[in-house]
Amino acid sequence: MSRTLAARLSKLEARKAKRVPREICVIGIRFPDRFEEDENGVWRRKSYFTEETYAEFARNQQSRLLAELAEFAAQLDEGDDNDAQAESLPIVGIMTERAPLPPGHKGKRYLHTTKGGKQFETDTHTGQTVEIK
């Protein structure tokens, strides 16, 4: 072993021997009551709920959600008029207009469609439709 390597190893071993177990602590902890130290000196987070408090929390949450659901159902029942449905626009239908293109883009020249198992090609500028063989 070379002298430099031996010197480096001896320095590292001396540094390691000087080390003592340090006490690790958290400064400025936000919720100190949520942590506890066990018999080995390990800090552990306490559980937020006991079984009873969790069951109560779940019951309260479920009753609150069911009340909101009942509100939504009542709102849906109020809007159940046939006149409103007749006046509303259809959601599904045939598009007659094409979407506008962004500036600097050209539209496609040909549109390819299939009807009855046959393929057609439509020229978007002239409107002429030709069957593709």
C-alpha cells in the first residue's frame, strides 16, 4: 500500500473514532404533540384517531355527504320541466360548419369518409365527392 493511501486511511479512521453518537433533534417542529419518543429513542408520529374517534369522524363525514347528495337530488328534481328540455339545444347532432383554423394554417383539401362500406373523397374547395376504389 502506498504512503498516501495509508495516510488517508489513518486520517479517516481517526475521524471515525472521534465521532460520537449525536443526538438528533427537530427545531421548530410545527405540531410537537403529534410525536412521541419510544423506549429506543426513536420519534414516531402518533395516530390522529383512536378507533372510537375515527368511527365518529366517519359517521359525521358520511352524514354530511348524504345531506349534500340529498340537496343535489332536490336541485335536479326542481329542474325536471318538459318545457326546459324542449327549449334547450340538442347536445348531439350533425355539424354543418367546420371549426375555424388558427392563423397561418390552411384547411385540408380532401375529406375522407366512409358510407355503407364504401370510401369517398370530398374536395373541400369544390364540394365534389368521388368514390375511392
